[in-house]
Amino acid sequence: MSYVVVGAGPSGVIAAETLKRAGPSDDVLLIGAEPEPPYSRMAIPYYLTGKIDEAGTYLRKTAGHYEGLGIQYIESVAESIDPGDGKLTLAGGDTVLFDQALIATGARPIRPPIEGLDLEGVHHCWTLEDARHIIGYADAGADVVLIGAGFIACTILESLVLRGVNLTVVEMEEHMLPRMMDDVGGEMIKRWCEEKGVTVRIGTKVTKLEHRAGADEDRLTVDLDDQSQIAAHLVVVAAGVQSNTDFLGGSGIEVGTGIVVDKFLRSSVANVYASGDCAEGPDFFTGKGVVHAVQPTAADHGRIAAMNMAGKSVPYNGSLIMNVLDTMGLISVSFGAWQGVEGGERSVVVDETVFRYLRLEFDEDRLIGCLSLGRTDHVGVLRGLIQMRRRLGAWKDRLMTDPHRFMEAYVAGAQL
């Protein structure tokens, strides 16, 4: 059997390793699009602060790891795929033949419609190469503007602050982390950042980037939609991501927000599977297709897709929203259906003076989602209660009165 895995992030690497373990004599080709060993994007913030070097971002630290497993690894970009002929065309015209393919091409940064994104000193923070550029500009005392205040932006935010820059965050939505937190949690995170010396502008759009008139080329002007301007040495764009699926045009593979897959992570074409940030897989609660661009989902996808490619029959139970973020010491968490469901009930407790917030969402007597801010103890228990889908019975009423008792509810359920 000949397998090709397109994409060398966590999902692709785990899939290639799983395929090789399942069939030691099978051919497994892993293709990475960047001129780097396979690495974790989630490690880039630690690289920015000097906590790790570049090698510390690598997914596998042992030299010759892939060769030692019998996995062939090459650096190239997929240009097109023909599932019927089992042929993948790479940049430069080279072709690869396969029996089965896994598309694990991940996501790429969204380019918002802002004039000046290609100017010197304007960078995304998505790749190691991006990080190298940012390090070159983000010296102590530099003026930096971060466009966006979503999950990716907030992972970068702390790294920039630790480098000693003067940071301004500009977010077009009405609160920080709009797809991870509600307005209460988002406003608390904003206030926390401001108390740490970060300027935060919410409900504000960047309209244009340009070099400052009469200034050296290392100075930029950031124009905002309220007619104000911010001077900057560096602008970091973190306006979200979208699935890498453009090369699939004409392949017959169904694409929505990502590659549409079934519960076995198989695409609409029988010999092509998809995993990770480019896959539109089943949601844990609804079963509907959704792209959950988080590393735990990518890892699960890669393992399960590979097992099914190797002849197993392993259904994927669905991805659960799981976001855990450390913003300069303030821990925020969102799990599951944190926005609630129609007809559901909600239990909330807030103490803004100490930046503590807990919100539990129920469907009948099941916990289906939660938000947590400012606590580190037992937050994994909340995830467990959600994933078990266990009926809480009388404990649901107790949690409605005092949501802090979730650990007791978990222990009580485990003893049934």
C-alpha cells in the first residue's frame, strides 16, 4: 500500500507515524510545505520570548526520526490532486502516485482588506519565518500594533509584552476573544491587559497602513476608522485563519468551510481522507460538519484518519470546542457549547474585583458547555463532565445555585 500525507503539522505527523506502525512494509510519504522540520505553531510564542530555540518548536526532537521509522519526508507544495488516477502534482511539476491520501494542509492566516499589508514591518505570526521577522523588529521599547484580539492574537500578545514593547491591540469586534468568550469575560480580559500596560482598542477597524511621511522606513502609521492614527515600528496581523484547500479545485473533493468528511474522516472521494484545520468534521454535540482549528482536534483527527486508511473501522466521536489561554497570568477557558442552546439554562458567578468568572450551560440536566476565567484548579473536570454527557440529576440544581461545586458533582457521578 502506498500512502501520501499532505501536510506536516501535528495531524499529518501523527497520521504518518500511525500508518507506518499499522503497516511497516507500506510506503508512507509525508510532505511539508515549509523549509523547516515539522514543528508546532503553538510553540512559536515560546520561541518569541526566548524560552525555547527553534529546535524546541520541532514536533519530534530526535535527529533522523522520520527516516528511522521508514517515513519518507520531503518539502514541497501540493498544486493539485487527481484521486481517480491516484496522482498528486507538486510545485515544479513533480508527481506522486498513491493508493490513499490524507490531506492535512492545515490553515493559513486571513488577509483582511487593509491597504498596506505588504509593507516592510507588517507580518503575520503563523510560521517560524514570520517569528524570525517579528524578533527582528520587536525590541524593548518598540511601538507595536497587534491587529486582532482572538485566540491566536492573544497567544502572541503575552510574547510581545514579555519582549518589552509598547503594545496596542486593535479589535474590530466589541470585546476581546469574541469566538471564545462572551462580553463579560472579554471585558475582564481587556481590563486585565490594560492594567498590565497594554492599550486595547475594541470596536475599531484598521483602514490603512502606510510609511510615515518624512520618517525612516522602519516607522509605520496605522489609520483607524475613527480617524485616529497610531505610530508603529511593527504591525502584527492576527485576524484569524482559513482552511488550506485551494489546490483541491477540480478534484471532485467536496469542500465547504473545510474538506467535508464523514465520521471516519473520509472525504467525498473514497481514497482521500482529511484531518486537522482543513477538515470539516463532525461536531461532538450536533454531529454537523465544523472546522475546529485546535491542536487536540488535529491530533485526534490524524490518528483516527490513519487507522481508517489502514483498514480499521474507527468512528470519530466528534470534536469538542476546547480553548485554554494564558493571558499574562490570567487563565481563560471555554469548553463545548459555551454559548448555550435554545431552552437550556445557565448558571453564572462573577467577581470582577479578582478577575473570576464561571458560566455553566445546561441542556436539561446535562452540562454541555462552560466559560471559566481566573481559575486553574480542576478546569479539566469541567471538560470531563461535558464529554461524559452524564445526567446530573439533583446535582444540576445544586450547580445552578453554586456553580463552583462542579468538582463535587464530578466525584458524585464517578461513584454511580
